[in-house]
Amino acid sequence: MSRDGTTRRERRLGPSMLHGMRRLGGGGAELIPQGRMSGPMPWVIAIMVALTAIALAAGLSIGNAVSAAKAEIEGGVTIQIIEPREDTRDRQTREVAKAVQQLPGVSGLRIVPREELDSLIEPWLGSGIAEATGSAIPVPALIDVRLATGATPQRVETIRAAARKVTEAARVDAQSSWLRPVFEAMVSLQILAIALVALLTLALAAAVLLAARSALGANRDVIEIVHLLGGTDKQVARVFQRSIGFDAAGGGAVGLALALVVIVLLARRFEGLGAGLVDNGALVWSDWLLLALVPILATLLAMITARFTVLHALRKML
Amino acid sequence: MTAEGEIIHFDNVGLRYGTEREVLSDLTFTLYAGRFYFLTGASGAGKTSLLKLLYLAQRPSRGAVRMFGNDAITLSRASLPALRRRIGVVFQDFRLVPHLSAFDNVALPLRVAGHGEKDIAGPVRDILEWVGLSERIDAVPATLSGGEQQRIAIARAVIGRPAVLVADEPTGNVDPEMALKLLRLFEMLNRQGTTVVVATHDLDLLRKVPDSLIMRLERGRLADPTGALRHPPARRT
Ligand SMILES: Nc1ncnc2c1ncn2[C@@H]1O[C@H](COP(=O)(O)OP(=O)(O)OP(=O)(O)O)[C@@H](O)[C@H]1O
Ligand SMILES: [Mg+2]
């Protein structure tokens, strides 16, 4: 008969995604009337989850770009041979390359070919200068040195000493020092993303706290009855916890779907840029996994917040 | 020191709401297991207030209360539910859960106590049949008459077979015939060992339970003209 009673009630209320969750200790009766806790709550959670997932995706993406670029650049040292006479420059370049190659810790070395250098400066100076002035611009020669480990100041100093022994025209720089400001900007963005995630987490907890309190107020009479019939605080808390948990799970799923759409669209845009740093920011599978965890963690957070809010408030009742 | 058969003991108990004057004063009495008590008194004399102390909805402002061998004053919040489950209550204002059906309202104490659904349906239907509400099993309280709500409240109070049944004006909204029938239900439970405390204005009712003991409240004080509360006569068997 309890089955019959329940089905009849179900029919009256119509299909509800929240149905059946507002039960006391797995029993049949919804202790909190249907719909009290729903309303805006799933949507608030959906928005929070979407924003959190987007901020997290941004943070992860920047992190990937930073660490990929870092690995590439930290192990790199650039040697410039600044010498106007072309033949002298070429000879000195070869000699420096030979000297540096023999140094310990150098894993690779490449003399950047002339054409590549030309194409590097072409966007700024154009290609017609040589014809117009009758002589090529004295562009420094470049040697790209790869180190097995990071370009520590001592390593750079050793390379500099070796190059200087060949010619005073050699200028040696760790590549990371060139890109430091870019790194710092990216790290700042990453910190911002993490701070946003933290703030959104707090805001979610606050929203759930308020919702739980107002639900408690609205159901005060029922709670008192349950208490007088021998119900425990934990039983009452469980009812609220489930109800909010269900709202959060529904809202979280919607929020994640929304965030994924935004993330994929943004990723497409950035792919179009074709810039090295940004390409390295692509999300890997573990990042997607983390994003999928956002609604789950949000649901857990909502349930825990609801539980503690309710238990705390009940302590003031007899 | 617990007297034999003692189930509840009040010692010099007083109650005031907020900072107002005491609504109950100097209450000293003992309730014995298996007895049938009537609590009478004029409106405003403090009957409901005294019952609230009995069903642990209120703590006294002074005095000592012992229930089932526990000191009810120093009892922790965590141990209240276990005691409350041994007490069935019919509230003067019924206090049914408005959005639950008659069935679910009556089933509530069993669910709270953790009984499985298959142990609930049978007893709930039996008791609803007993109070004549089989047909209204799916009705929510708002669609029931005052007397019907009262009978649901009584069914809910007795479904868990409590050690003590506390009923506040349980026959106030029913016709004399139903009142007598409900009284028979209380007597039946009483014969099975439940201690019954019924607050009522209805002096006719008192005469219908021959073994009953009468507690009379006069402006918050207990009158025990016959001394029957302090020295209850032996039960007729
Ligand atoms: N919550 C409360 N706050 C303040 N005063 C209260 C409260 N409840 C009851 N009182 C007062 O306590 C006194 C006793 O009330 P109580 O409800 O116990 O009387 P009663 O004997 O049950 O009356 P009735 O027969 O009308 O139900 C009354 O003067 C009432 O105004
Ligand atoms: Mg009263």
C-alpha cells in the first residue's frame, strides 16, 4: 500500500528530477515538501560550476603553456656574433660553435642559417634593402645552444668565457632572460585563475549555506515534529543534504556542459593564432578529468555545507 | 533512588516562559508504569505546559525530573531522541505534517525509528482501520475534518507502541461515540502495559476509566485531594 500511495503521489506531482530524494532514512515519505529547495538553487550551482570550470581550464592551459615553453627555453642559450664583416663573422661563428660544442652539458648546437635570419627580420625591415642599398645589412650571426639541464648562470658564464676566447664580438644570453616578462605575466594570469576558483568555491558554499538556512526556516514546524517523534539531528540533516545534493548534481551537470562548450570554442579561437606559446597550452586528458571533477566536487561541497549548516542550526533547538 | 514501578518523577518542578511569571510551580509527583492518568484543570491552568515537560518539548526552569531512570535535566541533546521514541504524543493542535498523506503521517514514527517499509505498511493500515480512516489513507491533513485529523494524530502516537502515551485533549474534536471508542483504544494499550496520561476538560470521560488516577492542575499547581498520586491504590486486576 505504501507503494500504491507513493505512486499516486508521484502522479499528482508529475515527473520531477528531484523525486524520491527527499526521504527520511530511505523510507517512503518526503519530509521536505517537493520544490522547496529547488527553484534557483540548481541554476546558481550551474553558473558557479560553469565559471569554475572555465577558470580552471584557463589556469591549466596557461600552466601547460608555461611549463612547455619553460622546458624549451630554460635549456636554451643564444650566442650572437656581432661583427660587420661577413667573412670574419662566418669564420668566428664556426670557431665559437666548435669551442662551445665541446663544453660539458651542451646537448645540441645549431648555427642559424642566413636565410632563416633574414626571414626573422623581414617582417620589420622588408626584403628589398639589400637591393636598394647594394649591400646586405650586417645582421649578427646566431648560434642556438641546447643544454641538457637548465641554463644556470654558471653554465652561461662557461659558454660566455669559451666564446669570448675566440672573439670579443660574441654576446651570450640565456633565452629565459629574454622571455622573463612574458613568463611573469602568464604566471600572474595563472594565479588569477586559481584565485577565481577559490573565490567561486567560497561563493558556492555561501550560496548553499543561505539556501539551507532558508529551507530550515521554511520547514521549522516539520523539523520540530520529527524531533518530538524521536528523530535525530542527523536524520533531519540527511534529508536536507540529499535534497541539496540532488540540486547540486543536476546544476553541476548543466554547468559543466556549458563550460565545455565555452572551452572548446575558445580553444578553437586560440588554435587559429598559431603562436608557439599558445599551442602548447592545449589541455591534456588529465586536465579534462579535473574539469569533470568540478561538478562532483561542487556537489560534495554543497552536501557537506548543507549538512553542517543544518546540524549547527539544529543544535539551538531542543 | 528509584521507587519500584516509577517511570517518571517530578521533584519541585517549576516552569516559566521567558521572563513571565511561573505557569507551573512546585510540581512534585510520580507516574507509575502501567497506570492510567487523567490530567484536568481549567483552560490556562497549565495542562499543555505540563505535558510538554513530559514529552520533552520543554525543559523546566527549576526542579528535578527523572524519566526512565535518567536525569532529564542534565540529559544531553544527543540522548533525547531515544527517550522521545518511548513516548507517544497526541498534540492538542495535532501537528500533522501538512504535505504528507494520512498513511505517511502515521508511518513517520516507524520510519524515524528505522523500520523497513515492509514492516510499516501492515501496522499502519491496521491502526488506520481501527480509527476508521481506511478510506482516507492517501488524504493530506488539509482535506481531513478536525476529528479525522485528531484520529490520525492518535494513530501516529500509538503506532510505535510507546511506553508512555501522552494525549492532550484527544477527544476534543470527535463525537461522544468516537470519543468512547478512542478511550477504549487507550485502555487497551494501557492493559498491554502502556502508561497513559490524558489531559481533558471532559469530566464524563474520567468516570469511564474506573482505574484511572486524576491529577488536577489549579493555576499551575497540582492538587492531589485524595493523595492518590503520592500513594496510588493497588490496581484492580
Ligand atoms: N509558549 C508560551 N509562551 C508564553 N506563555 C505561554 C506559552 N504557552 C502557554 N503559555 C501560558 O501558560 C499558561 C498555561 O498554558 P497551557 O497551554 O499549559 O494551558 P492549558 O491548561 O493547556 O489550557 P487549555 O485547556 O486551554 O489547553 C497560560 O497562561 C498560557 O498563556
Ligand atoms: Mg492545553
